[in-house]
Amino acid sequence: QKHVINLSYEQNKRICQWREEHPSLTQNRLTEKAQIELALVKRPAQATISTILKESERYLSICEDRSTRRSRLHRAVMLEGSIVKAKGARLLTKLGVEPQDQMQFSNGWLQSFQQRHGFKSFSTHG
């Protein structure tokens, strides 16, 4: 049975700081250090450390008072359904699908697409 480790933003930031302070530390040594200093049940995988270090700029810019384990970063872009449908049709054309063979981008298709990819619907007021 796998034991999943979810590190907080602050823990990820500390790992990035350790790497900055000691650039010669290998990722495997960072996993050992993380387990000991962050009091983790299990060492994080080397791939986890690699992913954290790729995002180090983001983690190092986090302010100190963030205590939540996970926080959603809002990158909401307002899109109308008609735009998504038009982009889908344009993509099929670029892929070389003949117009008579193209699928219909119905409201049902749009709803399924939004659900599958985690899109949310919001109403704007004012």
C-alpha cells in the first residue's frame, strides 16, 4: 500500500531554500533531509523533489503566514461557451478533418467538456 505524502506550501518552500543554501545537495539527500527535518512518516519520492524544485520560483515567492496545506491559485479566465465550441471546430479543421465529417459541438458536448476539465460556470453581475 502506497503512503501518499502531501507537502504544504511552506514545506515545499523549505526544500527550495535548502537547495539554494546547499546547491551541491542531491535530490536523494534532499528527500532524506525532508523526512528528518519536516518529521515526515516517509521520505518523499525523488520525483516529488524534482517537481518541487522546478517550481522553486513559485514556492520561494510565498509569504510566511500561509498555513494552509493546499491553496488554490486563481487563474480564472472568463470564456463563453460559444468561444470554446468555435475553438473546437477550428482545431478539427486544423487537424484536417473534412467539414462534412466534423462532429457537432452541441451544448451537451460543451457541458461534458466543462465537467471533464473542471471548468466552472460563474455569472457576472453589474
